Amino acid sequence: MVAFPWYLLALGLILVVLGTLFAGLSRASRAGQRAIDSRMRDAEIIQHLRSEQRLSLPSLIMGVGFVCVMVSVVWRLARFFR
């Protein structure tokens, strides 16, 4: 139980790095998509804007990683001041 915050910190850092890598790969694959253009129909613009608002898998992975890091830090601080 003493080492659990360290394992949690390591897991969080790994998840943040993986999320960053996945985000870089997904942005590279989306580079060929076209941006909003004046020739687009309204339905296409709405679809494009809605797809930009979705929570992507890389950002979800990075969020879980940051939560793991924060829980680890707070846990170790709570044990230090107890």
C-alpha cells in the first residue's frame, strides 16, 4: 500500500504520454481534411463544427492520466502532513 501512489504516478505519466502520441497521430491523419469553406453547404459546416466539439479518445486518455497524477500527488501530500 505504501508504493501504490508511486505506481499511480507512473500509470498517470504513461497515460499522458500515450494520449499525446495518439493525439499527434490523429492530427496527422486529419491533416488532409478540408477546413470550412465558403462553398460548403450549411449542413456540411454544421457537421464539421459538431465533429470538432466531440471529446476525442486521446484527450480522454490524457485526462485520466492527469487525474492519476493528481491523486498520486495529493495522496503523498496527505501522508506527509498526517
